Amino acid sequence: MGGVSRSAAVTGATPRSPLVQFFSARLARVQERMEEMGVRSALVSHGGELPWLTGYTAMPLERVTLLVLRLGEDPQLLVPAVEAPRVVAHDELFSLRPWRDSEDPLDIAADLVGRRARGVVALSDRAWAGTLLGLQSRLPGMRFVCVSEVTSPIRAVKDSHEIGVLRDAAHAADRVAAAVQSGEVPLAGRTESEVAGDIGARLIAEGHDHVNFTIVGSGPNGASPHHDSGDRTIGERETVVCDFGGKVGVRGASFGYCSDITRTVVTGSPSAEITECYEVLKGAQAAAVQAARVGVPAEDVDAVARSMIDAAGYGKYFIHRTGHGIGIDEHEEPYIVAGNTTPLAPGNAFSIEPGIYVPGRFGMRIEDIVVATDEGPVPLNVADHSLAVVG
Ligand code: ZN
Ligand code: ZN
């Protein structure tokens, strides 16, 4: 592992920061897996892998950024020269190769991979099509695969540093959820957008660097799971689905980890139908959290929530998967969905978020982030799960 073993020689007695040790361990794991899979080179563009491996978040510009990983060679980070000052150098992890606008970064990458090389090269799933097509024409002997084939199983298992930041993010989101549930954020008589603005401001005040989304779906709008909060005024005795999250930054680095929580509240005493429906949802969500044990296939966790909602007669109103992994990206592996037979592993972090959506009438969802551990599932979100009645 050239890029990793180099560290001792280059840095000598200088102690490495804990964060750099995590990057170094991840690079070593990725290179091990490349070797196992017969992947000669991996080209990591913008997307979650880059900060996960280097601490650097590339803007999704038309100018190309590529971390070039090759078996037995030191990693090189090709960045546009205009972006280079933003890169925190970690000489023990990678060497920086800024490219000027008069240069062609795909030519540089192709030369590093080897123009006559044959074999498999992995490229970021979220690289531009232009990057892929340009590389394919320069590397005719290579077969291209998605870098996630190499990195996903590693990224899906969060290390202690990642779980620490995810927990901080979840608790920050919990405090905002508690403010909604207590009535501190007024709902009835205000528009969804106003409430969404309040929630976003509170996410920042509670420690997020960035707001990813704030969904406020009131009354019939709650039946659209990804509703765009709009100018509808929230009425009395309506359910309001509040789903929001952002990013909490890693100290000393330009990236962070996501929060994502949903709580449903009701403005005034709920009807018997809403109360009954909510009890079904709450039971299904809690059962799915409890089912999320190490070794259990992800699809079985989905089935637990789905079968309970089905049995109560609301199955046709539960129109999405039960959850998604979370980390640097809002949505990543593992997906808690029918068809995903991969067993949960210790360190997997994911949402459990069943919902019931009755078109034209109302919706409800409860969402927590959960970590699978050898001691059982650990919910990172602890905000109250009961149906809060607010003003
Ligand atoms: Zn959510
Ligand atoms: Zn979610």
C-alpha cells in the first residue's frame, strides 16, 4: 500500500492527528479491496468518497477533480489550480497535483493510470458523464466500474469517529424536533414555508453548518413524502409532517455528516382515525428499530415495518422503502428495502422511517437514525415518538 506505508518515512516522528489516522485506515482498506477485486486503479471525483478518504470536499464544478489511487503507488489528488488553496495538505496520505486551465486533467489521469494498461478501473458514481467518456476514449484497454463497488461496503461500516459526528448531528436535530413538539415553533395559522424557515434557522443554531432540507407537509400535503413546503397556511386539527436535516462539520476539515429526522405533530386534538393510524405507525417504526440487529438482512427490517402497517389495513399507503444509510451523504448504503439481502453489520448507520400517506387527506412519518451494534440497535435520535398535540 504505497500511499499508506509512505507515511512513516515521510512524517518520521511527527504524531499524526486522529483524523488523519482514520483517513489512512480507509485508504488502506480501499486499496486492499481493490486488490481483492482486481481493480487496478480507482479515480475518485466529487461525491462522498473524496472527503471520506482525504478530508477534502470538491465543488461539483465542470473542472475535473480526481483522486488517483493505483495499486502499489502513492495516491495523487488532481485538483484545478484555482481550488488547490482549499485543499488541506496531508503529505502522508496523498500528493497534490494542481492542474492549470491550459492543461487537460483527463490526459494527466490517463497517463497516471497508463494509456496502454488493461484491466478494471473504478470511477466515482457521481463523476460527470463527460469525465467518464473522456477517460474511456483515453484508456481503451480498461473496463470501467462504479467506485461504489469498491467503497460501499467499507463506507457503510462507520468507524468510531463517524459515529461520534453522526450522534452529534442527530442530537442537534433532536433539539429542533423537541422545539416543534413542545409548540415552541408555532404551526397553526402560519405557512409551511415560514415554519420550514424557522426549522432551518434552528438547525444552524443547534450546531449544523448547513441545512440539507426542511419538509413541512400539513394536512393533505403530508401525503406527499417529499412535499415542497409552500404557502399553504397550516390549519387546526391537522397532521403536520416535519422532516429535516443538515450537516454537522468535522472540526478542522471541510466536510461533515448528515442528520435526518421526521416527527409528525397535530394542531389540536386529533380525530380517532388519526390517533389509530398513528399508533400503527409508531408500533411499526419501533418494531423495525428493534429488528435492526447485526446479521439480519436489510430487507427483513423493511418487512417488519411493512407487515405491521399491512395488517392494520394501511399497506397501500406506505409507498417507500423503510430506510436508507446515512453518513457524509444523506442517502447511501445500506438501503432498508425489499431485495437488499445484505445482512446488517456492526457500524451500519441508517434511517428507519415508515410512513402512511392517504392521498388528499393526510400523511404521517416517524424517522430515526439507528446504528447496528453487536449489543443491538442503538437509535441516535431520542426525540419523543408520541403524537404531540401543538398549537
Ligand atoms: Zn428524513
Ligand atoms: Zn431519511
